[in-house]
Amino acid sequence: MVKDITIFTTGTCAYCGNVKTYLKAKGVGYKEVNLDLEPERRAEAHQISGALTVPVTVVTKTDDSREVIVGYNLAKLAPAIN
Amino acid sequence: MSEIPKHDIVMVGAGPAALTAAIYTTREDIDTLLFERGVIGGLAAVTDVIDNYPGFSTGISGLELADSLRKQAERFGAVIELGEVTALNDEGKYKRLQTTSGEILARAVLVATGSDYNRTGIPGEQEYYAKGVHFCATCDGAFYRDKRLVVIGGGNSAVQETIFLTRYASHIDILARSTIKASSVLVKELQPFIDQGKVSVNLGIKPLEIAGDANGVNKVLATNKEGKKVTFNTDGVFVFIGLKPNSDFLRGSGVKLSDLGFVLTDDNLETNVPGVFAAGDIRSGATMQIASASGEGATAALKIREYLEGRLHSTKVHQLEVIP
């Protein structure tokens, strides 16, 4: 079961919009960290994902295990939120 | 077993060509389903600023244009499914599509899958993908504030994305194999950054390897026009070296492709498989312009309507009879 979801985004990233659209369509809530507005959190996104890219979607389960999806990747995102 | 869903039209892709076509078809209450495996709006959506799409006197961001096209299509009833079409088979009246959501049937199909950026294929490109090597400046540029960058390519995309990246990077080396082939308007926009010393244009450069260490990319090894080895120190590399068609799912479908993998169509934008049409960047002969893609989408929609009404091929036969 999903406890919460955080998406690291930027204002110009079209793929970030896709992740948000997908989660909205599935009726799943999320918190967004826009790195243009919070540039000091870039290192956090990099550290979590190991990548210099957005979107980074962090799905935290009720048992506090965490799944990190880098990019717009439905094959990983869909099972992660179920 | 549940019945396989049937639609009048399935559009593969949801870029400007398909979204424009969907505006036309749904406005006439033709049942239309779009499948998009990547980003809604296609490559247009990941372009920073679009200055040459008619109707926007001061330009428009790619993301805004894509969002507006999507909303307009959805206003008339278009349904966009986020998923991938993996195969297409012609069964006469219906085309059978394999998708990540299962099988569907369509009376007509519009292939509008567009293109993706080419890869260089040089060592390091795959190894450092998203960890120093990137193909989307609007997605990943923000990680390079006050860093040095290399942009590989010399066409419109390379120059446009370089201009975008100047808002973050301290310095950008453009590496072009021959010359800068971007439009004169873009070159003019780039010039002030060259004058400021923020961008250096390096011509006749052939990249050989993207190298780095555990911390990420730190240089690009290349040869210059004299064939001598040169090194460009950098924190990241953005690659924009042309486009490759997204037509792999059509292999085995019977739809004819050009040698480069683009879809061949006739004057009606119909492929050799009746009822399967193509529009936009995926089509052989496309101009790779957003305005052209939209125009082709509108044309395809009207031709598909004729096809669904049984008028398209009867017109062709009539033309054959009257032309000596």
C-alpha cells in the first residue's frame, strides 16, 4: 500500500507533467518538489535517484519501504502505485 | 471472455499531428482514441520556446502549446491513453492493435508516432545516460547551474537547446561535425552568448568518447578537422544530432517504410494498407515542423473521415477513370 508520493520536477519538464497526469488519472495524491523553486533540493533529488534528471518519483509504502522511479516510466510507475 | 474494444479511429501518438487530427475527428463526433507512450505533445512539448507556430506573435513554450492542443482535443471528446501500441495487423474492416492495455480494434488508424533524438553511439553515452548525458534540456538543464556543458550537434535543436541551457550553465561548448546548420534566426539568437564568451562553437569536431569517473562525466574526447585528438572538459553532455522515426511497432504490419524507417504514404496520407494513415514527423517526406505536423493532422482527419464513409477509395477509382 502506498503511504505517500513525492515527485521532483522542474517547471519546463514535459515528462513531469505526464507523471502528474497519470497519478491524477489514477486518483493518487502526491507532493511536488519543483526544483526551479527549490534549487537547494537538487542534491537531494540526485542523491535519491543517482541521476541528474527529472521527474524523479519517490513512492513510499506503508511499511516505509521506498521505490524510486527515474523519468516517465509507466512500466515501473504503474506497479509501484498499486 | 470480454469483447475486444472497438473504435472508429485509433491514433498512435499524441503529438501535434495526432492532437490536431483528434480535434477534427472528435468535433465531428467520430469516436477517437489516442495512445501515447511518451510525452503528450511529443518533441514539441520538450522544446523550450516555439517561435514559428502561427498565431503566437511572441512565441509560445512547447509545454504550453502541447497542453493547449491536448485540452482542445479533450474538449471535443478525445480520449488519450498513456500506453504503447506494440503491433498492428490489418484484418480488413478492422485493424487489430496490440497495446500495453490489451488488444483493441480500429476501423482506421493514424500513425503519428513522430521521431526521437538520435544517439551518437560513442562509448560513454549509454553508461552515463541521465548521469551526465542527456537528450532533454528542458528536463535536465536545471542540474547544471554554474557548470560547464557540451552540446553535440549543429542543427536547429542543438542551437535552440543551447540557448535554453545558457540560463543555467557557466559555459557551453557546441561540437558540430561540419558547420552550424540551424536557421539564421536561431544563429542570430545564439550570437550574443558567443560574444559574451558563454558559448563556444567548435566546427569540424567528431566526438569519440564521453569519459568520466564515479562522480560523473568530466570530458568529451574528439578529433578536430585536422584529425588531431582534442579534449573538451565538461560536467555534462546534451546530444541533439537529428531524429530517428518511431516506427518499430510497424515492422511486420505490412505498412511500407522508407529505407530510413519513415512511413510511406500517398497524396491522401494513406499508407499502402487501406485505412492506415500517417501524419507528422513519422511520415516520409515530412518537413519536421510543428505547423506542418498540425496541417498534416488536419488533412489526415478529413481523409480518414472519407475513408470511414466509404468515399476515399471510390474517389481514387473515379480519378483513375477520367485521367487519360
